[in-house]
Amino acid sequence: MDVFKVKRTYRKKLAFYGGVNIQRALPFGTPGEVRGIARKMIREIGRGGRYILSPAHAIPGDVPLENILALLEPIVFQYLE
């Protein structure tokens, strides 16, 4: 499903959880790409609330630690600014 389309359609009726790809983005993306995905999800899906940023499922063991930290960085730094 296109999470961006679902958000536009049901933004006042649903809360969203997850959406960060664990098959391609987290294991194979660069930390910069993962950080960019996290920021986009927060900016677009999180607009107006009702969104919890997280991977689509449990984080697999092949995901580099740098990518896990890159996923969390936009959340942590928004509270430090």
C-alpha cells in the first residue's frame, strides 16, 4: 500500500505505525538514505500527528548499526534543538 495515499485518505481516522522498509532501505541503504527516509516519513506521514516512526517489522540482524542509528537520529535531534 502507498502509505502517503492512505494518510491523505484516512488522516483523521487512523493512526500510523511503521512504514520504514526493512527489505531494502534499512539493510542496504546508506545511513544518509535511511536518515532521509526517516525525515520524509516524519514530515509527510507525521504531519498532524498520529504517526509512530518505526520499521515495518522487527529489524533484521543484517541491518548495520549505523543505519539503525540513522533511523533514530531525526527523532532524537528534534528534541535537542
